[in-house]
Amino acid sequence: MEKIRLTVEELPELETEVAVAGSVKQQEVGGVICLAIAAGIVLGA
Amino acid sequence: MIVGEELKAWTRDRDAQRVTRADVDAFAQDWNRGPVHRRLEDAMASLPVPTTAAQVAEAVSALFADHDWVDELVAALARRMQADPFFDPPFRNLSTDLHAGLLVFEDERVSIAVGVTSALQMAVRKNQPRGATSVGFNGQLGVYRFVKAGGATLSFWEAPPIGPGFTAAGAGLCRRTGERRIADGEILVIDGRRESYVVEGLQGSFVLLQASIAVDQAPLSVEYDSATGRFVGCSATGDTSSRIQMITTLLRKLDHQPAFEAIAGFLDHPDFFVRWHVMKELLGLDLQAALPHLKRMAATDPHPDPRRAARAVLDRIEAPARPGGKRAA
């Protein structure tokens, strides 16, 4: 039997939007070195 | 990058490549079996189970009291690289535009890195025109030994603690709490779940020994605007959460129905953003099967954001159908 599905892209996002590990929105001003960011974790597109 | 005749010769010489590879492997073996690595392993193995971030920090601080091994390690690497320009240190490379480092120890409790922050690059960054900048709270307790402080002046910052219930709306403001010059050899313990630092000035490059403690880490690292102190954004602290999100999306895009129950197993994940992500993928796979989970999330999820989002979807589903058989958007 055909499943009923919702279109994921049309579902609401959380008010607290969380980016993938190691990403930043603005340039870091020059402080604590986050090893995850420095390691350049690549999780794919 | 090594270019020219030397590289051309090396790329054509399988024996030379084998020698380089053998040297790299031998170095890694020596390091992994050597006294420093063993001391780190023994210290971590002797911690109680379960252990706390503070206990890991205490053990690491004791190990950081002796840092002669940093000079020895750097000297040993330099010798190998002088002897063979194609020798690639067998450590994960950590680099930003300001900092170059090597990850010398890693287990499930702590990652330890040695690195240099360049005074020149720092000056370039501080003096060039740039857009908005952030103070980052990395979500982990950290121990920092400034092996050579380079005359660094640091400012210190605080923000509301980042916990499992963190919300953008309740992020509050970060604030500067002080500033001082750091001495050579000084050890700082910075709780990245509520504290951070910014390098305000440098007279020379500094050499830093850094331990980032994964035990009791916050689910998020958080950015605040350095000028206004306002919340800018956040990202997952660990890559496990992000990988779960990617894999569940892939399974849904492949319409892999047998994975439904396995994906639903992540609805109890400690990170709120993983729970909602998984919920969306389940709704994209099979609405009827996902509906009981959606109702439970709307009623009982401990975080307000997934509760609100789940409620919004339920309201949409339960809205009376419009004439023509379509439901209200």
C-alpha cells in the first residue's frame, strides 16, 4: 500500500536553528580555538 | 607545497615513497608507544567511571605541568622533515587562518593538540577591514597551557550556561569580564560551556597546548556578536549528531522504509535538534506510523522548540479539510 508522506522541506524549522558541527556564521574575533572547527570536519554537502 | 624537480623525482620513485611512508609509520609507532602517549593513556585509564569533566581537567592540568616533551616533539618532527621534505607528520592537522596545530592525543574523553598562533596573521586579521565578528563558546571544558605566551593579552568573556535546554530566544548576552597579559607557562582552565577568551594583542607568536574535554560537553557551541554581545548562531558540538541527521535524511530520500524503526530510535536522542530532525524524516517516510511519535513529541518533549514545531504540524494535519479535499496549510 502506498504510504502517505509529508514533504520534509515544508515542515517547520526549530526557532533555535542549529548548524552542523564545525560551522560558524561570523568570523571568530580571535580566541578559543575550537578543535572541531580547526580540524575542518567535513560532513558533506 | 614542494614543487619542481625534487617533487617530480619523488613522485616517480616508488622506493623513495616507500622510505617516506616507512619513516612516517615508524614515527607514529614511536609516538604511540612512547612515554608521553603512555602517560596520557594511563592518566585517562585511571579516571573513575563515570568520570566528570572536572576530573579530566584535573588530570590534564597535572600532565601539562611538564611540557618539555612539546619542544622534543617539535624538534623530532623538524629533524625528520629536514631529512626528508616529503615527511608528513602522522597527526591530524588542525588549521585555521590564525592557528596551525597537530592533534597529538585523542580518546573519547579528551583531545589534546599542540599548535602555534601566528602573531603576524593575528595582526593582519585585526587590522584589515572586516565584517561582524564573533566570540565563540565552544561548549567544552578546556585546559590551555601557554607554553610560550608571546606576550599575549587576553580578554575574558562570559555567557549564560549552554545546556540541553538552550534556546536562541533565551540565549541572553555575552559580556566581557576582564583582560590581562598571560605569562609564559601559564595554565588556564576555561569552561567553554559559559566562558571564553579573545586574543586582544600579541607581541610574538604563541605556542599553545590545548585539551578539549568531551565529557559533559554542551550539545552546542554558541556564537555571540563581539560588538553587541547578542546571540548570533549555534552549531552542534560533536559531529555524531550531525552524522545522524545526514544519515537519516539519506535513508528518507532513498525511501528506505525498513529503516523506520531504527530512525525512530533517535527520537530519544539527548540533542533537541536531532530529535526534531529525525521526526521530520519519519514524517517524510510514513505519516501514519510517525503520527503517534509526533503526538508524543508535541506533548512531552523536554525542549520547547520541538514541542512547538510538532504542535504546528499536528494542527496542520488536524485542520478541517477545505472544499475540494485539501487540508488547510
